[in-house]
Amino acid sequence: MTTATPLRITGARIVDGTGTGAAPVTDGVVCADADGVLRYVGPAAGAPAAAPGDRVVDVAGRTVLPGFIDCHVHLGVETAKDLGNRVRLDATVEVFRTAERMRRTLEAGITTVRDLGGLPAGYRTAVETGLAVGPRIRTAVRLLGHTGGHSDFTLPGGFDPSAGLSEIADSPDEVRVAVRRLLRDGADVIKLCATGGMSSPHDHPDDEGLSEEEIRTVVDEVSRHGGRPVAAHAQGTAGILNAIRGGVTSVEHGYGLDAHARELAGERGTYVVPTLSTVFDGIDRSRMEPSHYEKKVRWSGVTKENISAAIADGVKIALGTDSAMVPHGRNLRELMHLVALGMSPADAIAAGTRVAAELLGVQDRAGTLEAGKEADLVVCDGDPLADVAALADPASVRLVARSGVIRKDTLPRG
């Protein structure tokens, strides 16, 4: 496993990710130790002296931010078409393609991901042990849903072309056993389907998925085994309400998040991960099955209205892209879409850093640039507080470090 060298970044405009409204630090310095932990973040005038052996990187006025967290990806497949038809893929080749997607995602500025279906826990171990280069991984392993629902890709003849993507359960007792299987297989988060969906063959976003009782059972079973976040795929309003009342940690997509659902989410402290990239960037007929394309077009307008209202209402929103439904490695375009619907650039950045870390329960070690936290760093051209699009193009992301180890560096020399 690669170990960190003490790292000292100078000449930085520092945006710490807290979203407090404080002005960025100019002529800033960021120092990390050999354990990949931040030891100083602040003005050059107060920085400790450089020590022999420090790796010094002058970013020449560029912006330094915390590593970003994408709370909703599918690294195990390249496109939506692959999600429900994985048997046509060569399993060995797909291991290497997944590794390449992991690298691409990290180099886009994403130092932690939450994979919500299709990624075995072994990929998490491969990153942790240095066998693969990528973001830290929290994985749901498989999708939990009911027969004929969003997670069921079974064909009329009974064949499942998704190659075991799903856990199917049709009663509270079956749900409880399914959660136990997912925990046994290494799930960091439970992903359940509270509604139908855009890409599923047998249902629609307004259809309800697991019942409120079944969702409550998921939350209860997780709590009996040390606790895990519970993420609910929830697009239609009825299923969103079931998910929030059932006690999930986050609502994924939230396209039908009406006024009542927004109020309830606020009361319960439920996070919303709106995956706006699928609405702004994801309507691409060439990457989608015909039914998926038609549903997406039909829902795009109401999605923008409801998520814009959620932003205005102060609902807790974390960044997620649903990558695979949209191209991998372009994750920070999501920030532009959050701003387009009413967020300030600072709040959009916080959605992908501080708020996302809180959702994942890692706020003690990630999400902001503060001494004592992991040295997950992103350096970009321009000033994203003035124009958040500065982060949208991966080519503008010049340096990425995870735990103090530089994994991408395209800064000009000399």
C-alpha cells in the first residue's frame, strides 16, 4: 500500500468546504503528515516551517478544496443498459473496466463514493489495501426490492440478466433475512427500493416499492447489527413518504418530493440525494433502453421544480450523480445543476463535502479541510465560489490527493 510523504501545499486559495460563508483564505498553506492527516490549514503567515523531506507543491493561486464525496454511483457498470444485462459482459474484463472507472472517478476529484448497487465489497478492500487506485468505497453490494419492482430484472422466461444485482423480498420476514445476507456480504449501506424507477423494466416511478412496514423492518434490522445508513431509491411521492416515515437515512432521486414530503424530510432530518445529472445530462437515447428514455423525458420538468423547492426549503441535500446512468468521471458537473436550481456555489460545494460526509457518517475524518482530518485534497483552476463550473471539467481538476497521497497531478511545472 502506498504511504504518504509529508505534503505541503503553498500559494493556495483555500475553500474549506464548511459552507459557513467565510471568505476563502488567500495565500494559504495546507500541511499533511506522513500518515496522510492534515496538520495545518490556513494563512501562510501562521504556517509551521517546512521540514526536510516535505513534498512542497506550489499551486500558484489555484483553489484547494476538500476531496468530494459522490453519494450515489454504480461503478460496477458503464451504462444503464449494462445494469440490467450484465450477463453479456465478460466478468474478467469487467474487473479491469471497473478499476478504470474507479481511477477516472478519483481523478475527477471524488475521493469517496457510495456505490448503491452492483459493486462487491472486494473492490472496497482492493482500494484499502492498495491493490487498486480509486476513491474510498462504501458499497450497498446489491439492491433490495420486491418481486416485479425496481430491483427485479427477471425476464418473462424466468432468467435474471442482471447476474445477481438484486435481493428480492416480499414480506417483512423476507426483508429481514435479505438485510442479513447483505450485511454478511459486506454492505456498508442498505439500498432499498421504495418506488419503481426509470430504468426498471416492470414498473414506473409512481409505483410503490417496499411497504412502509418493510422499510421499517430494514431500518430495525440494521440497527440490531451496529447500524448502517439506509438509502431509499424513491422517485414517486407515495414511495418517498413511505421511505421517510419508515426511517431511512436518505431519499435517492426524490423526483416527486412535493411540499408535504419536503416538510416531513425537514422534520425527520432525512437527507435527499437528487442525482440531478440524470435530469440535466442523463437523457441520452443512445445509452438507454426506450422505456427508460421515455420515462426520463416525462419526469424531467417536475424533478427540477421539486428539487428547486427543496433547496429553497432548506432540506438537507447531498451530492450524488447516479454515475452509470450518466458518464463516469464527470461527477462534479452535479455542482452546476445544484446551482442552476438555486444553491449558492458555496452551498453546492458543501453538499459534496461537509453534508455528504455527514450523510455517510464520516464527518469526523472527511468532508472539510481541518487539522486532524484525512488529507483528501482537490486543486482546481479558477475560483469555484465565483463560478462552480471551474470544477465541472476533469481537466480543470489539477491535483487530487487521497490520505495525503497524490493520485493526480497535472499542474504546470516551472
